[in-house]
Amino acid sequence: MNLQTVYDASADRLIELAAKNTFIAITARFATDQDANIVLTGGRTGAKIAAALATEISDAATNFPEQFIKRRIHIWFSDERFVSANNPDRTDLAILPELEKCKDQLVIHRVASASDDSNPEKIKPELIAAAQSYDQELAKSLIGSGFDSVILSLGEDGHVASSFPGQDEVLNSKGFAAPVSASPKPPPNRVTLTLHALSNSAQIFVFGVGAGKLEPVKAVQAEDARAVVTKLRQNSTRGHMFLLTDQKDK
């Protein structure tokens, strides 16, 4: 997978770039008379990207409604914190309101929620079942194709989705989704799309925005073998990866 760094001092312009190119990928998939599949990241950057993409979709649905008569856009989450449905830590609770304006054009695939937040150890069987269910849902939806666009955020420790450095069982998984029971960042239990699944995309946008992202950005650019994004690239011989950053080494 080819890597291109895109630098802009404005994070908002980088977000607009990813949203517009993701929408182009959606229209390209619609042109083949198929539904599109998009992966969104969480956090503040993820919410802004979802809002920008929703505007693109809503405008198109208004101006060119015939595009959406038969086809829909499937939204997947790069990872989800495995907590109860109303816990504010959940990724989807921050993203879904940003997609409200175009919800009729979407099929949103949410990870199951935990029944109890008080005992992370107790819910591990539920965590495994939730990951297996998401894995099966992905496998069914992606038969014969991959994602049309994947949007990820690079952590200060170099993680993407909930694939963390050193967690080889998750990093090397050949499934579509995997349980994470020892996240270095709370909460400990999560469901993540695997590097194997994420790499099967026509394009991947990795955001390294903010002063704390300079070192992981440099590791990606240097193709450090230990970097999670390097492992992500090694999973695919197709597609293009864009490292979007507002950070430059001084």
C-alpha cells in the first residue's frame, strides 16, 4: 500500500479533504450499482469528519436523489469501547448525532453494548460474543469487496482503531473484528476492526493531528517496522494511504 503524507497547518482543511475524497469513493461504488462501505474513527476528529461527510451526503441526496434510490452507505466503526449503551465513553454516541441529517441514506452498524460497567472482568464473555457478531456482520457485508474508504486516527502511542503496539494477538488477527480486553487506555474492554480488515480498502486516511502526534507521525513516515500503521500497510498490496497531519519536524 502506497503512503503519501499530506501536510496542512489547518486540521479543518485536512478533515474536509478526507470527507470529500470519501464521498468521491462512495459515488464511484454507486456507479457499479453496489452499496458503499465506510469506516469512521471516533474522538473529536471523528465527530468533525462525520459532520463534514454528512453534509456531502445530504447535499447529494437533495440534488441527485436518484443516486440513493437503490443504494445505501454502510457505516462501520473502527473500534468501539465495550461499555453499556448509554455510557458516554461509547464511540458511536459522539458520531451518530453528526450523521443525523443524512440518516436515511445510511445503514449504521453498531457494536453490541455491555450489560454492566461495574465489573470489566465479568463481561469478557459478552465482549468476545460482541466481537464475533461484528466479525460475522462484516464478513457478510463485505463479500467480494473491501471498504471504499477508511478513516483512522493515530494515537500518541502509535495505535490506530484499538490495535495497540505490542498486542500481537490483535495485530496479527486474520478476522474482521477482534476483542481487546487489556487496552492501555481506559476503558480496558473494546472491539476493534483488525488491521487485516482495515487494510482491504481502496483508500485509508490516517489523521496525525496535534502536537502529541509528531513522534508517531515520524515513525509512520520512516516506515518503522514496530509502528502499527506500518503493520497495517503490510497487510495489503493495493490501495493508497494518506497520512494527514498538521505537524512538521522542526
